[in-house]
Amino acid sequence: MKYLDASYSIDERAADLIERMNLEEKIGQLVQPFGWQTYERAGDIVELTESFKEAIAKGGVGSLYGVLRADPWTGVTLETGLSPREGAEVTNQIQKYAIEHTRLGIPILFGEECSHGHMAIGSTVFPVPIGMGSTWNVELFERMCRVVAVETRAQGGTATYSPVLDVVRDPRWGRTEETFGEDPFLISEMAVAAVHGLQGDALNSDQSIIATLKHFVGYGASEGGRNAAPAHLGPRELKEKDLLPFQRAVEAGARSIMTAYNEVDGVPCTSNQELLTNVLREQWGFEGFVITDCGAINMLYHGHQIAENEEDAACLAIRAGVDMEMSGDNFGKYLQSAVESNKLNVSEIDEAVRRVLRMKFELGLFERPYVDPTHAANTIGKAEHIELARTTAREGIVLLKNNANTLPLSASLGKIAVVGPNANNIYNQLGDYTSPQQRQQIVTVLDGVSQKCAGRVEVKYAPGCRIKDPSKEGFQTAMQCAAEADTIIAVVGGSSARDFGEGTIDLKTGAAVITDQSVLSDMDCGEGFDRAELGLSGVQLDLLKELRALGKPLVVVYLNGRPIIEPWVDDHADAILEAWYPGQEGGNAIADVLFGDYNPSGRLTLSIPKHVGQLPISYNTKRTKGKRYVETDLNPQYPFGFGLSYTSFQYDNLRLDQSHIAWNEPCIVSVDVTNTGSMAGQEVVQMYVSDVVSSVTRPAKELKGFRKIYLEPAETKTVQFTIIAKELQFVGPNLEWIVEQGEFRIMVGGNVEDLHQTSLYVVNK
């Protein structure tokens, strides 16, 4: 049998296997049931469920979603879930049953969530993607993705549903935390790093998994920032902004793509043949497989209402270019009936099956379907992975304000009060798509500050309030704590924490209280938690105002998944840190920044407005963006690319190696950057391009290059960028990429509003 012989090519093996498969076996490869429903645990005994065995008997299961996923949605807890060793043992058990109890022995593909670390018990939790974007460090992000791949594959996972490449238009959207921000160029750079990090040099390595690009496409452009709402995008904007990161990632070798729930210009993404076939496969040459988001095919009937029934919806999806459905077996059931009623040809099924099987052969699953449980136990969550989590968290922290050099703090300053609902809540600093955590794995801000000050400075703590609860019963304790201190660190923000059974928090002692009673959820961000406002929820602002009235230095630390608009805080806090959801080492990373052991180097990848009424707001709007509002102008509170440092940087001698080039010639841009302060630090050197006169309207500025550099005091480095056609091109009148002759302004600096500029001319040489 050729398909079992690795000496044959993948195409030959796939063709041989498809010839041997019956219709039920083929359709089995196109469905992905919920994996956590395949096993039951009783103490130390894990047994496969009868429903899973029945599915195997009916023709096999091609893929499973989230076998190792644990969270309130799955109902898998620390007590009922699987340790790293047990996870590897269970995937082996599932795989062995599938191979030995099916006619052809086709191995299962295990798909797992890995937005900012594998969503399994014991895996390393890194900062959420918006925090990783704020590092502006592509090499660091690729290292993080490599670790995620290593930890996931060690337990048997072979595909991940990341990276998220959505371009954010409105940060009221709850999934903003899962993105890299508002700029398609930066997202593209991170996308390529993710593909390289996750997939490695070869998918058949025990350190590689398939990267799934999502959500294809326009998901971040939904009206009003509402999840899965329609995206109103013209073909030019779609191609230049939303499709660009996907195209770059496909060119980098990405092997899977997930369709978005939304529609684009009236056509749902899950049934969009133009995008899934014409663009993705025929124009870009994509060779992987397309999977839907959970329940997206059913939405064609029940939500978008473009199909008369579920069977028609299944036909629409597979003809558009969908290969697999996540969430169960409805897709398979209706594909079967559609073939039997002659609505579908078996050849249409075969093409989808071929694409799925190709990936299984590329992963080496037919040769090595099992993993080593001891390797999983020794690899997942090991010390160097935790240290990388701390490094990534530090580099993503953005210093927004530092009045009168309030920061860094001295470890011999006197008493410090750590106050606020996010100061010591482990889940409120981790973000959505997080598994249950052992308390000792997570370093909160209180933990980090206490460890930094141990033996030198007394640290007092009070939560003060919760995120959304209107109660002020904890204010008095918080004020007493702060009144006794010399400096106040207020840790506030948002929460993307599902109900992990922590119950509530005693606002007088700060202790977690386990309760069976229903409590007010703190969650105000994450998937499905879109907001109409962007201020602090609950009574957090009231708490900050009372703390400010004490007259003590007030340092505000934001832990959140989307930008916060609080003009009062911008005006009255002495210092502000935007830390996003920084992961399990967030407390150590924040303490490193607060006390000057690390010089903050994070920069914003989203424009933070002054008022929610300014939305949508982004730096790369058109030159014809309109006039000011009656109440306010169009300028953000904090611009794209912004972030302060404990030192200062000076830019000099911006120059081009030639001022006139042909459209297909390169141009070298150079600039000298000097650390003019007294502390070593990292600077993010950013290059923007503006097409002065163009045949279609263009943004005033577009990011086209960035470098993160380290400089000692008084040190100067020359930073160079190479401009080629892709930095100057745009989608022209005929919807094709072009480079036009004329003047281009080349701008370099520390953020989008602080730039030096020169001119480059594209001529007909």
C-alpha cells in the first residue's frame, strides 16, 4: 500500500489512500468533533467514551478539537483535567484506538488553541498578542512561537488556531487582545514570525505544529466593534489592509486558514468562493486546508440566511473552498446526504480530503503517530520557557506617562501600597483563551513588587474594588492601606477571565473566597465581550480619584485587553504603565520596569483616542479624513508607535543612498540614533512612507519598516532600511498592485508623530 510507504511522494500517497476510502471514511476526514468529549476520567483512570468509539466505527474521525483544552467552557478543571504527562498519554490512547479500530488506520490530527501559549494545564502562559505586538520584536515573538510549538507537539497537538491576523478598526471589539493592532505591515511581520516559529523547518519534526491563520477575512473591521458583525470593506481596502497579512503568511508557508464568521460586502466568509478559491488558492498558491470557525457553516443557514437548510449550507461551504468544519459532525452528516441526493459529486469531497491528508503526511503522523509522555513532562513549563515569558512581558510593557521622573521607583523608598482589583488576581492578568492555573505558577503584580522589595521596603495591599461590581465596600480598607504608604501603585484595568471557580474576593483582606453562590462576573473583555465605552468599568475610576486625593505619588498600572480611555487618569496620575495581559510572569516583568531593572521599550500598536466618539481612529487614515468634531479634534491621546523610556534618544543624519530610483530598484535609508540619556535602553526605530501624489487617495503615512535596537548611554548606532517595490506599492485604479512615479516622503523616528523626513523620487530610468 503506497500510502503507508514513505518512499513515495505525498501526492502519490494521498492519491493511493483516497482510492481505497469509501464515502463515510472520506467525510470522516472533514469533521472535527470536540476532543474533550472523547475521554472520561475517574481518579487516575482515563477511558475513551462510547460516543467516540461509535464515531470511529462509523468511518473514522479525521480531527479532534481541543482534546487538551481546559476552561469553564469545556468544563475541564484542574481536578478533572490532564497534566502534561497525562495529556500525552491520552492523545496516544486516542490515536492508538483510531488507528487500530479503523479499516485504513488513518491517524487523527489534534487541533489545539495556542493564542498566547498552549491552552492546556501546565503549559507556559505568555502575554496576549496585543502585548506581543507592543514588543515590536519579531525575533522574540518567533522564539515564543517556537516554545509554544514545542510544548503543544510534546502532548500530541499538531495544529494550532493562531495567529490572529485581524486588523483592528474599533478596539471596543472584545477580541482586540488577540490581535497585533491596527497596522497591516506590523501584523504581516508578526504573521511571518508566527509561521516560522510554529511550523519550524519541517512539519514532521517533534517541535513543529501547523499554523492556522485567522480569521479570514475582515473580522477586525466589523461595524461598531461588534463580534461577527458585517464588515463594510471595498475591494481596495480589503486587499491593502486585511488580506495583506494573510498573503504574507501564506507566502511564508502557512498550512491552514480559518474562515471568519462575518460577511464582507454581503458575502459570508465561509461561503466566499472568490476569497477561498480564487484569491487564496489560485492567486496565492495556498496548498494547505481551510477550516471553519466553530459553527460557522450552520450560520449560513441560521444567521446569514443565505441557505434554505443545513444541507445547502454544507454544499455552499465546500464548493467555496472549505475543507473541514470545527465543532462536530453536522458538516459530515449533510455532506453525506448531499452526495446521496446528487447535490454534490464525490469528486468535490475528494479534493477536500486530499488537502487534509496532505497535511497529515507532511506532519509525519503515519510514521510517528505517538508522543513520549516523559518528554512532555520534562519539556512543558520548564524554567527557560518561564524566563522567556518574563522577557516577552517586559518588552511589551508601554510607559505612557512619567511625570517628573516618578519612575523608576527606589527599592528603599519607604512603604509602598499596592492597590486595585488586578493587583493580585491571577486570571485577570492572563487574558482570554487561558487554561486553569495553579496559584504558584502565576506571579501577580503584588507578588512581583513584594519580591523586589523583600527585606527593604514594606509592601501593603488592598484590592479596593472589583472590575465591574459597583460596590465601594473595599474603599475604606484601600484608603487606610494607601494612607500609610509613601507611594501608591494602583493596578486597574479589565478582565478577560472566565469563571474559573475563584468565586469572589474579600475586599477587606484581598483573599479569594470560594463560594457556590452566583457572583457578578468581572469579565468585560475577550471573545463575545464587546463594549460601547472604553473607560474603566465599575468604580475603579472613583477609587483612583480617592487615592489621588491623598497627595501621594500615584502610579497606575493597566492590565487589560483593549485600550482604556480615561482622561482623568491621563491628567492626574504621576506615571502610567500599559501592560496589557502580560501572562504568568507579568508581575515580575512589571516590577522589573517599576524599579528600573528593565528600561521600558514597549510601543503602542493601536492609537488610543481621547474620547470614544473619535472611533474609528488609526494613524494610517486617508489625507481626506475630514475636519474636527465640535467637542474635540481628531488627534489621539497616545499615537501609534508611542512609548516612553527612562532614557532619551536622538535621531540625526537621515539619508538615502540615492534620491532617484526606478520602481524596481532598491534604496537604502540610513539614520543615526544616539542614546542621549544616562541609562541603557532599547529604542524602536520606525520608518513611514507617504506617496505625495497618487492616482487614488492614500494614507498620509504608512509604516514600512521598524528595528528594535539596544543602546548604552552616549552610544550611537546607524540603522538601515531597504526600500523596494513592496514598500512603495499600492492597489491602483484597476485593483492591481502598482508603483507610480513621483515623490515619496520617507520618514523615520520614534513614533508616528515624531519623525524626520526626506524625499525619494521614483523615475522612469
